[in-house]
Amino acid sequence: MRLSALDIVVLVIYFAAMIGVGIYVTRRASKNLDSYFLGGKSMPWWLLGVSNASAMWDITGTMWLVYILFAYGLKAVFLPWLWPVFNQVFDAVYLSKWIRRSNVRTGAEWITTRFGAGRGGELSRAVVVLFALVSVTAFISYDFQGMGKFCKAFLPWDMSPNTYAVILMSITAIYVVLGGMLSVVLTDFAQFVLMAISSVFIAGVAMQRVGISTLDQVTPAGWQGLFFGWNLDLDWSTLLPAMSGRIAEDGWATMFGFFFMVMVFKGILVSMAGAAPNYDMQRILAAKNPKEASLMSAIVSICLVPRWIMIGGITLLGLAFMTPEFRQMGDKIDFELVLPYVINNFLPAGLTGILLAGLLSAFMSTFSATVNAGAAYLVNDLYKRYVKPEAENRTLIRASYIASVLILAAGMSVGYFLTSINQITQWIVSGLFGGYTAANVLKWYWWRLNGYGYFWGMLTGIVSAILAPVVAPGLHPLYAFPFILLLSGIASIVSSLVTDPVEEETLKSFYRNVRPWGFWKPVHAMLVKEDPSIQPNTDAARDLTNCGVGIVWQLTLVRFRSMSSSAI
């Protein structure tokens, strides 16, 4: 990788500026826990939205998106629904305001407003803390692997991937520990600006260098079409034979229509479950009020448009200029070579440094947000709740510093012993989040779910998802989802029905504050006895219709950017 003196200066200035932000906001962030973990709930919604989008701009995920656009053409705009990307639409329409109305500090504290403080409530809170800490550790180890391999490929110094990862994560930890969420959000904004500049430049180069005639020559029939039938029907055999094998390994080409239906089914349920207890939920809770929480979620999809521009530009340049090299690789096509090729051949000195700073920031943004969210659970839901409830603010802030370091050390330790990014990614997506859905859907829409049901549903779902690859090693994780959902749902419902309901006062307080729709008629009846003027929430049809419209709108953003990159 070539780096000029100007590029190195840009990188040094960037890292110094990020640390400077953390030092600058230290006093403001150390006032209390709300200031440290939620920025004092005073930041504007648009800034939180940009920060949330920046935290989602993971470069490893970006390179996966480059691969699927390269292989599947415009049909690839549907494949991010695996995560699903349209969860932000559901959050924007109604779930963010439901979450923010609780006025709490973490997802675990939120769960107490739903299930109370009894034994069932404590169990439900404990399983959320466990889920949050395990997921945070897993994501940090994921970032550790990804950042190390990225730096090894792009930076010129002769260090191991693990050494690079330790250095970069330690630098990031300085401003995270000192400034809490406020420094995370401000640095996220700066990182977003860098990535947006890089995206526009790469897309501009692609639009100048790759024309429609060139694209027609390097892509199979149907590549530029959005719609599909039961099978994928993309024939790469004459253009790039190895690609046919890669697509077959993915397991999506045959019965693509069925795959699409299961993907949408899973995506809708996961979205209806609401934000997971990570940096996404922390930004919802950091909003000034429920309305701004919804606006924050709404702007995320718009803020991710530069990412789609970058993906389109990198893919077009790879198709036009690297296809001959890919043919020479035979069956061992390495799509991670596309980005180094683009940087080495199309970016001038100075802009290379800006792009590398932006790409490194994509790792650092996700990492910093994850550390901040994990520390919140350690301090607020373990230390403050069980160890030292009467601790002063100064003590709690010091505990937050220590918690951030512990979270960082745990994630780096796990990442050090991993052998691949895919290893931890598959565990997160298939194991950890596979069992999250059923219990978290029921908590919103069924009044009878109690803390025991939530606990056993979450535990059953997570264990089932982890065991699925062992019991059925050839089954695609997506196709295992309905079975995991069924087992988790049964555990939640049965456990709730054989134990007592949540205390009436807790149910009434939750319903009065959050005002959810769904199966809440008995609780509404309790409240009517006290206040005959209270009305049920009848917005379900409107909200779900708006979610459908929002999904189409979000898909149009992605498709428009993909088409505009290839239109010239």
C-alpha cells in the first residue's frame, strides 16, 4: 500500500483531533451518569441520527455489500434485509417513541418498567444484561479482527494484525473513556463527514471511468434488473466462471423466491421486536423526547446514502478493471482486493489519507459506540443497582472509566484468539440474535407475558440458535429461524401462563406511559375503572401501513444510488 507523507500527516491529524475531542468534553461528560452515557439527553436529534448511522457504517459489512452487488447485481438491494436494515423504519414510525417514553438509562432498566421489580422482573433484567454484555464483547472482538486485518492490508508498517488492532483500539478508547457518549457522538459526526467525502469522490471516479457499454460487457444478462423469479437466473459461466461457484455456496440462487419470503418474514418480526440493547437503543434513550427519538431513527436511512454511493462506486470499478485479475485467481476470488486496488489506482495523495482515516473511523465509530453502551450496563445495571446504590456521581463516573476499560479488555481478549471475522459474525447473527426475537415481540404486544416468560423465552431462543448448526449443520441459518422462533415463543408463552401475571400497578403504569397497541384489553379495562376517559391505542393499522411505505422508500434510496452510479 502506498502512503505519501501528506497521507500520513492527514492520519496523524485525524487521530490527534479525535483524542482532543475526548479531552475537551471530559468535564461536561462527568457531571452524572446521564451526561456520561446519554450525553445529558440534550443533543439534537439530527446529530444523534448521524452518529447512529456512522456507528452502522462498518467497513467489513461494506465489503460484504460490495461482494453481493458485484455477484447479484441490483437484486442485491434486497439482501441487506437479512440484518434487517429496515428496522430503522419501524423504530421511526412508532417503536422509538415507545422506548423513549420510559425515560430510563439502559435497555435493562427499561425492562423493569415492563415486568416490575419482583423475581420475574429481576430474571428478565438479568438476561438482558447478560445478552447486552455478551453481544458487546462479541462485537468488540469482531471489530478487533476486522480492524487488524484492515490495517495490515492498508497501512505500510510491518506489524501484525493484532498489534495494529491493539494500537488503534487503545487510541479510540482514550476519547471514549474520557468523554463518554458526548465524545462518541461528536467524533462519529467527524467520521461521517470523512466517509461522505470519500464516498462522493469514489462514486465520481466510477461515473467518469465506467460507462453503460463497459458494464454490459462485464455483467451477465439480468444483472441490471431489480426483479426476480423463483430462481436467481444469473449466468456468470462465460464472464467469470468462479462466480457461479461462489453464488452456489451462498445457497440463495435456487429457490431465491422462497429465500426472499423467509427473509422478509424474519425481518419484519425482528424489526417489531424493537432495538436491541446496544448503541442503537442508547441513542434512542439519549434523545430529548419521544418525538426527537423518532426523528433520529428516521434520519438514519438518509444518512446511510453515502455508504450506498461508496458501495456502488467500488463495485463498478471492480467490475470494469479487476474482472481479468479475478479470472486469473480461479476459484479463489478475493473481493477484499477491490478496495486496495481502487485506492492505489484512482486516489491522489492527500485524498488517500482522508479515505483511510474515514475507513478506519468506520471501525472506530462502531467500536466506540459499543464500548460506551456496554459500560452503561456494567455501571448502571450491576454496580449501581447491586454493589453501591448510594454511590456519588464522582464514584459512578470513575466506575464508568473502569467499566469501559474492562469491556475493551474482554472484547480484545476474545478477538485475539479468533481465527476469522466470519467465525464471530456467524455466531452473532445466527446464535446471539437468532433467539432474541420471540420474547421481545411478545413484550410489546401481549400483556400476559411476564418476567419468567421473557427470561425463559430469551434463554431458550439463544441456546436453540447456538445449537442449530450442531444439530443441523447443513441448514442455512435463515431457514433455521422459524424453528428457533417457534421454540422460543412456546417457552415464553408456557412460562408466562404457568406463573402469575405481572403486578397490576406495573402493567397499568407501563400501559399508561408507553401506550402500545396490541393485546392489551385487560390492562386497558383496569385503567378505565380509574379514568373512564382513557382511550386505547388504535394506530396499529396506520403504523404498520406507514412501515410498509417506509420500507419501499428506504429500498428506493438504495436502488436509486445503485442505478445513478451505473447510469453514466
